[in-house]
Amino acid sequence: MNNAEPALLSSVWRHRWLVLQTVGVVFLLALAFQLVGSDEETYEATTNVVIQEPMTSTDATGASVIDNERYIASQLEILRSPLVAEAASGIVSDAGHEVTVDDLIDSVTIVATPESPLVTITGTASSSEIAMAYANAMAEGYREVTQRQTTATSEAQIERIDAQVAGIDERLGEITAQLSGLISDDPAVVSLRAQAEESIGAIASLQTELLELTGDEAVEIRERIADHRQRIAVYAEVVANSSVSPDQQALLEEQARQVDRRATLLTLRDEIAVDAGLAPDAIALVQPATEAERLDGIGLPRVLAVAIILGLAIGAALAYFLDLKRKTMTRRSEPEALLGVQLLADVPDFELESLESVVPVRDHPRSAAAEAYRFTATSVAAKARSQALTSILVASSTLGQGKTTTVVNMAIAAAVHGHSVMVVDGDFGNQEASRLLLGEGHMRDPGVTDVIEGAASIAAASQRVDLGNGVGLWVMPRGTRPTLAASAFQSDQARQLFGQLTESYDLVVIDCPPLLQVAYASMLADLAEGLVVVIQHGAREAELIDLRGRLDLIGKPVLGYVYNRSPLRREMTMSEGSMMDILGDSGFEPEIQGAQPPRLG
């Protein structure tokens, strides 16, 4: 199976006028752009920034870890973000050069790699002053954004700590109130309790005051806090040694824990505030742009040469895309991979043999087309027998694939080979199979619809076509009853009809509308035991993909496909002598007779 993609060069040659038109359009656009923009001056300025590398951290084993690449990569994302561009646009505007965020992003190029902290910021503008302002503003905008980010993080942490401290203070007040009602009225205990409550308030005040002090003053405050904690401890010990209830003891222990937790949170708050003030600048080094370089144009000849190359590339891509979308079947083996079934036979185009009839099995029995249909009948019969199938629906994706012609010729060939054959014309809107086999005068006789509605028996709705030499086949046309095909084929009577036909004939061949164009075709396919698909030479690949989806949805066994209207190969014409030995000089002249269909049991 050769199902290769279309060749690029052949696609370009096939769509050469499209390619030439694309080149011409790109050429004219490049020429106009060069002529219009030739008088404009462009300047370029560069600012170099070295990103501050992160501080050393430790892993679970205590070893030092520095993930510079990840940190630098994240900083580059920040540097390229619209947030930095917005800050930079404000800096540029303050300098007297109005610019929008989008224009600034389009005018600035940032070049860096995650492996190196060096970042190159290049600004491009119509003047050297603006180009330098763009490049330098991006560096300063990055500095501002990172500083705001650090400050915002610290402030959020401090706010959370303050909220927790407020909650602790509220709980300490509740504990004090509860203890007041539980502790003994012993004057000594009351005095100690008052001192402890005073110490709790003093500790809170001193801890807040400690956040603003350093050096000896801070040491003195910490000593005073320790004294107050000692008072609280003495009070707790006295109460513990006196006869207090378990509830009192629990409140005292919780009070001590809350005081310790409050002190820990305020210490953490102090550390966060100090760390925020000492946080390093995101930029380790900046080399601002002090001059700008004027960019010279690349010249008209070079622009036009690039335009031609670009036009060829675009045109070739369009040509290849068109061929890829319109890819057709050019070899008999190609549909196999798309449908997932084997080739049964390939039937040559009748015009290549100058055949005057669409029933070559009957009218041109020595033709290559007739032999191909006989090969089709033999292959279908063998596969149907191996899978215990009797009723076979011949389907196609769309109109004009040769489905009905395949039905008629395959049925005749199977009958000549000795099989009892029934042709059911299920294509209600066409009835071409009935016309080819019965002629115009018998197409309005009883048929499928009469049997389904109980107006006729199977025998009365079946007509025998005599093929000569005692050979014949049976045909059941649409019938005379006006009915909707979808309703008819969904009925239990239709299922009973096809069940009886499969018991009475060796092979039941069913013609139906195109699967992808008529909805009730799938309902008719559900009544058959197996399917044969007809694929026309030159069929579109996309059409076969849709057909495969419909076949999968139907879920019936597919015996294979017939490749129709294929090129006439030399080996197809080399079997004429053997066909003369088999067929002799006799042809087939159809006759309509009123005999009864066989009952094979």
C-alpha cells in the first residue's frame, strides 16, 4: 500500500499559477513597503542588565542548592510581562515621550538565556533619544515591578501576622474574664492574679515597642518582658499548688501558650520587616543606553530577492496544502489503509474498452470489466461463505461511484456461477438496478413495500430474470405502496423479510442509496449481514475517512472494497483466450418470467 503524502514539487507544478500569483503579490508588497518606508530613519539603542542571582538555599540533606537557571528564567518572564511594559511606559511618558504599552512592547526586543544572568534590552524608534528612553525604561520598569512585588509580599505576610495577634489578644481577654470568676478570693492569690494580668498587658505593649528599637534599648525591653513573664509564671505556680479545678488549670495553661505564641508571632513579624528592608535589588548591574545607532536599510535588490524567496515558500506551502486537502485515490491499494478492509477486485473504466453497455457481464462477457465483476462475485461469495453471511449490501459514499452497476454485474456473475441470487433494490429514489434487470415495464410491479405492508407475499413481489442456459436470478423492486423508506426499513416486517430471504437464497445482494448522502441507507445497512464498498478511482481521501466513520458506526462486517473505473492495466487484457474457452460464443439475453423463487431451506 502506497499512501504517501503528495510530493512538494509535483504540488508546486500542479498549482504553478497559484505559486506565481503568490510570488507576484509578495513582490509588489515588498516593493511598496520599500518605496514608502525608504525615507524613514530608525535608531536602535541597547541597555545591558545583569539579574541578581538568588541566595543560596539548602536541600533536605543540608547541602547548598542554587537553582540559578530556574530563578533567572522566572525573572525573564517578569521582564517580558505587560506589567513591566506598563511601568516602563509610565517612565517614558514622564520623560516627555508618550507611548502606549502595546507600542512599547512592539518596539523593544529582550534577548537572554536562562543559563546566563545577562539580559540585553534593545529599543527601536524613529529617534535616538526615544530609542534610548525605551531601552532604559524597560530596565527601570523591571526594577520597580520587582520592588513592588517584594514589598507587597512582605506587607501581606505582616497583615496575616497582625490578624493572628489580634485574635490572640481577644482570646487572652476571654481567658482573663473566665479566670476572674473561678479563682479563689484569697487576697494573696487575688493580688498575684492582678499582677499577672498587668504583666500580660505590659508584655503586649513592650513587644509592640520592641519592634521599633535596636541595640541597648532593645536589650532593656527584652529584660522587662522576661520579668513580666516571671510574674505570670509565679502566679501560675501558686494557682497550680492551690486547690484549683481542672477547668482553672486548663485556662491557665492555655493562657501561657497564647502568651508564648504571641511573642513568637511578633518576633517573626519583626524578622519579615527587617528582611524586606534588606532585600537585594533584582538588578545586580545595569549598563544604560547612552547612544543609539542608526539602522541602514537592506537595499531594494535585497528586499526584492527576499520577497521572491518568501513568495515561493508561501506559494509552495499553499500548493502542498491544497493537494493535501484534495488528495485522491490513484492506486487500487490505497483505500485499504483508510478503510481497514481488503481489495476484492478492481474494475477498469468501461470507456477504456469502448463498452456500450453498463452490464458487461451480460453484454460483453469477454471484456476485462466482465472478468473483473466475475472476480468480484467469486471473492464476495468466498468471504460470505467463510463468515456464514448471506445478505450483502453494496454501498458507496456518494452518487456516481458505480455502486448499482456493481450490484447488477456481481449478481449476474454469481448466478452464472451457480448461486441462487436475489437482488433487492433498496434505493427507493433511483431504482436503477430494477431498470437494468427488469426493464421499464416491470418497475411498478409489487416489491419490497408491498411485502412490508402485508399487501403481497415474497413470491408475488419477486421477479425472475432469465440469463439463458437455464440460469436466472431474482429481483425485488421497490414496490407499489407509497411509504417513507426510513419508516419501512425500521419496521419488524422489514427485518422478517430479510430474514426469510437469507433462508431462501444463497446470496442476497442489496442496492442502497449513498451512505454519506441519504440517512435511511444506514438503516438498510443494519438489515444486511455484511457490506461491500465501492470506491471510484480518484475518490477524495477525506470522503473515504468519512465513509470509514459511518461504517464503524453501522458496525456490520465489511467483506472488502471494489475499486471501480480504474486504469486498464495490461494484465487485464491478457486473459481473453481463457475467457473464450469458458464462455464460448454465447451471450446472455434477459427474459422476464413468472416462475416461483426457490426455497432452499
